[in-house]
Amino acid sequence: MPQAPESAIMSRSFITLNRAVSVDVCVSVQVVTAMGRTWHPEHFVCTHCQEEIGSRNFFEREGQPYCERDYHHLFSPRCYYCNGPILDKVVTALDRTWHPEHFFCAQCGAFFGPEGFHEKDGKAYCRKDYFDLFAPKCGGCARAILENYISALSALWHPECFVCRECFTPFVNGSFFEHDGQPYCEVHYHSRRGSLCSGCQKPITGRCITAMGKKFHPEHFVCAFCLKQLNKGTFKEQNDKPYCQGCFIKLFS
């Protein structure tokens, strides 16, 4: 068969169709949600120190975030003892705030028990130290008076301490005698003052005879042998005893 002329050969065009393919790219963006708002992490910072808060605890005040350190430093109550911020439990006393471990007796340092504390000049004291330091003292034992007392001789006394300072006998009907600021029963008052009768050992409240460095009721100044009443100027002394003239001669001449 005869070949077709070269000019008669058809040229074919081959066309490749490229389809457009759509690809979804997921971009992960970190955010902080706090105080009802969202933040870039680098923008969620402490209002005071400007440090990024991140995942740390924070506090809100007037719509602003604060890191835990700055919040306590700026706004937490201060301990009156150490001036440090109180982060947890607080004791409120004497119109001040305290760490529980810093609220103790100003004298002995002990913590207060169920009986509480007593205040003096803005300081807290346990019951024992408060009364030891500031309560009136008993004129007898010098210990603190906590309850009932007797006022006498410009002093205060426990009722059980207001007794004769010599024999410790309570006073009948509250009657006592004073010597050098101390209370005495009648007998020991006169004993202290040297006004007991050397004959009967009872107080001399009226006339007396002074002889041999002693005092006597007139009726008790008698001869130690015959027991007759003596006059002050008409007796003889022997072995610290008085004798009438007759008995002295009879016994010692």
C-alpha cells in the first residue's frame, strides 16, 4: 500500500490534567483561661513583679492576677511578732494578728492553754506569770493574791495568812495587835514589846513593877520563898529571883 505523504500525518497533543488537592493544616495555639478571660501565656503575668505565672498558683485582687509570693507580701496580714506574712492559720488578739506559733507568754514563752491569757501594757501573759508579776502580794507569804483577801496594816493578806506571826493562831473576831507592821495575838504582842508579866506570863495593861530587868504585875512581884508581895526597893536578888529581907537572910546568910 502506498504511504501517505509526510505532511498528511496528524500530530496528537497529550494534555495532563492536574487536580487541585485541598490540605487542612491544624495549628495548635496555647492559651490561658483565668478570671473569666483568655490570655497568651506570656501575657498572663503577675501584676506586681511581671513574671509569667504559667501553671503556678495565683491570687486575684481587684481583677488583677498576682503570684503567690507577691500577693502574700502585699496583702496578707502580718505577724506582730516577726512581721512576716501569715499564709495559713492566724491568731487575732490584742487588736493584732499573729502566727499561731508566735503567740505565747511574754514572760516564760509558754503557749496558752485552755485558761487563755491575760493582757498588760499590750503584752500577753499566762495566768501564773501575770499574777506573779502584777497581782497584789500577800503581806504574809508574799505570793500573789488571786481571790479573797483581807486588807489590814496597809497591806493585803490571804485569809489563811492573816494570823499571829509568832504562834500562827487566827485572830478571834478579827482582833489583833500590831508590832513592826506585823499582826500578833495579845500575848505575843506583849512578849515582843517586853510587857509580859514575868510572874504570870500574861500581858501587863496597867500598873507594873520593873525589877531585875523584868516587868511584873504589882501583885505578882513576890518573894520567891514565902510568896509575900514585895516592894520594889525592899527585896534581895539571888539567882535571878527576888526575896524578902527575912527569907534572904534565912536562906543565904
